[in-house]
Amino acid sequence: MSVRPLLDSVDWSSRYDATSSTGNDGGPTLPLNDIDRPIVEKRLLRKLDIRMAFLVLVYIMNIMDRNNVAAARLHGLEEDLGMTRNRFNTLISSFYIGYLLTQTPSNMILHRMKRPSLYLSSCVIVWAAITVFMGAVQTYHAALILRFFIGFVEASFLPGAAFLLSRWYKTNELGLRTALLFCGTSVSHAFGSLIASGILRSLDGTLGFTAWRWLFFVEGAFTIVVAVFAIWILPDLPSTPSAWLLPDEQILAKQRMEEEITVIEHKGQPEKDFSGLVEALMDWRVWWLGVALHLITCSHSFTIFFPTLSATMGYSSTTSLLLCAPPWILGTATSFVVARRSDVTGDRFWHIVGPQLLGIVGFIIAISTMNTGMRYLSLFFMAQSPVSFVVCLAWILNTFSQSQSKRAAAVALIHSISSIGSISSSYIWPSSWGPSYVNSYLICILASVTSIAMCWVFRKHLSRYNQAAEAEEKVLGLPKGFRYLL
């Protein structure tokens, strides 16, 4: 791989003279010494974190609406809709087919919007309404179509939320905030199972509807309520006037992002439509990271079938759902520790490898025995691995931080490629391979090892870029500039 120094494309006067910067929208930015920056920045981050916390709640509902079919499966979904052979796996994959189609166009639209809060909230309302309709389906093919459209609309949220985070937070702040967002996955798996067990147990037969139908009715309706509040709670962009920010906070929010952009996109020229998409498509790193994240997604395919794996221990469906909670509660706690340490140390690679290795340990334990206690222990190890996806996404946001439009396209493209892993993952766990699922675990181990190898190659590539930049700075006598996180 060739190493092209970063310094040739950097406007150093903009990078090192923050006092004369101007906003992307042409508005003035106060010099750093004209405001008490530490105090204002602390106040800004506190307000921003409170609003972004609501983004986590939306993501929790996103995962619950996506994965409630796994809980419904334990309470008659397959029998009522006449599913045989691998029809349930196809139902799962239909969601990701729709999901794959929308991510990149959605993020390109979001990049050009002044009110991303309104756009994202509207998408949430639409997919929640479709989820409610899922409770009323009478045929397998109707369920298949609705699942496709749920994925089609849901695809706007996660890449959009990740892009929104990158428009407010600096490089050394993104890892923890991304982890906070993705903790919604673990929380949803943990408490979603508890909520599902409560709904399935208490509402079965109410108004003539079976339990699994009530699961879609209740969770879809609650998501609609959350989405309505999100319209006013979610932040827009630093360049968009916000009533919840004081003038000095708004100025600092814009200035912080200007300081993060080290490669200027044809300064003084308007950005062409979809220029960021073209740049992302031509960058081999997008495809490399997309495949790596695809493999990580495949290695985490067990999350979709977690209730099924819990049920292999021989307990009732309600008990199996309740047993899903403890592994994910522990996984949520450790994800904060891993993501925070990744931010503090500036390391991404080893904080991806560590959780992946723990997941491999869990897979090996599950392959080795059918003992109930050991198989339950294996679930705890497996639940540690999804944080690697979080750190990898933060690494992607850091790597493509020089151009806002390219970052929007890159994040969506990479996430689209990773979503293909979710489609194939639906067929990694056929019931015919149960209850041991040895072949499934072997596939997950292979995907984990390959993803680690690809991340190692990418780390070596970025390291060579950093060394070239450092060497050129020494020759030109320039202060330390942009460095890729490793």
C-alpha cells in the first residue's frame, strides 16, 4: 500500500490559527480567548449529553422492534403463520434486505438537512406504525413484506445517529458517546427479554389476541410515543440555531467542529451534490472496513438468536427469556469501561480485539459441552463481544473525520456492507443444527479471527500514514498536526 503524506492536503493556517476561523455557514466565530472556554465547554457537553441520552432510548426501541420476532417465536409465531423449514430465517433476513437498501441514500439526505431531529423522528414513527401492523398479520407472506419495510425505514436511524454524534463531538469524545448509543443494544437485549416475558405472560388472550401479537402492539405503540418526544428533544446541527443553547455555547459548538476538520474541502467552493459519496466509493478503506465490520457482524449473529440459545438449556420459554438478561447487563457495564478506556488511551485496535477474543472463548465453551451451567457461562462471554462493533464504528468516524460529506457517505456505506452480514447471519443458526449449534459457533469463530486480521492490516496502514506525517512535519518545522487513531 502506498503512503501519501497527509500534509500536502492540509490548510495549516486554518489548523493552527483557530482564532481567525469562520463557521461552515459563514457565521463569525469568537477567538478562543474571548470566552471562558473550559466552563462553556463543560456546560455545552452537559446539555448535549442529556439530549443525546434520549437518542439511546430511541435506539433501545429500535433494537426491540427489530428483534421482537425472536421472543414471539417462543410463543406461537411460527405455528400461527404456518412457518416451516427455514421460513423463520428468511423472515429475519428480509428485514436486513430492506435495511441494506436505504442506509447510504438516507445519510446523504441527512447530511444536507438543517433539521435531522425531524427527519429521524419521522422515520421512527413510520417503522413503529409498521411494527404495530405486524401484530395483525394473518399470513407468512404479509409478515415477510412488513419486516422488509420495517428494515427499509429503520436503516435511516443508526447511521444517521452515528453521523449526528460526529457533528457534535470531538475525536477523543466519540468513543464513549458511541458506546453510550450502542449500549442500547445490550440494554434492549437484557430488558427487552424481561418486558417481552411480561407482555407474553400477562396479555395472552386479551381481546382475543394471542400473546405474540400483543408484543408487537405494545412495543410499536410505545415507540411512537418516544418518537413524538424525540422531535423536540434530539439536537440538530451546531450550525442550526438552537433555543437550548446560549450564544457562547452555540459559537463554541461550531468552533469545536471546525478544529476537528483538518482537510479543507475545496475552500470557498460550494460542495457538489453527492461529491462525498463519490469520494467514499473511490476510497478502498471504505470497502476494507466494510468487510471487516461485516465479519464482526457475522460473529455477533448469536445476538439475534439469543433467546433460542438460552432455550437450549431446557427451561420454559418464560424462564429462557428471563435468563437472557444477566449476560447483557454485564455486557452493558463492560462496554462502558472498554469504550472509555479506548478514548483515554487513543487506542482502537486492541479494544476491538479484546472483546472479540472473549467472544471466541464463549463459542469454544459452548462447542465443548452441553452442561447447563457451562453453556450459560458461555453466554456471558459471548455478550462481551458486541462492544467491539462499537469501538470499530468509533474508529471509522475518527478515520473519516476530515470531510463531513465523505464521512456521512462512508459511515452509511460501511454500515450497509456490514448489514449484508446480518442477512447471511440469519441462516447461520438453522434449527437443524441445534441444540448444540457446533457448526454455527465454528462459523462465528472463523468470522472473528478474520475480522481481527483485517483490523490489524488496517492499523499497520494508518501507522505508516502517521509516521509519514511526522517525518514531513520535522522536515518543514511544523507543529504536530492530525494523526489517525490506531
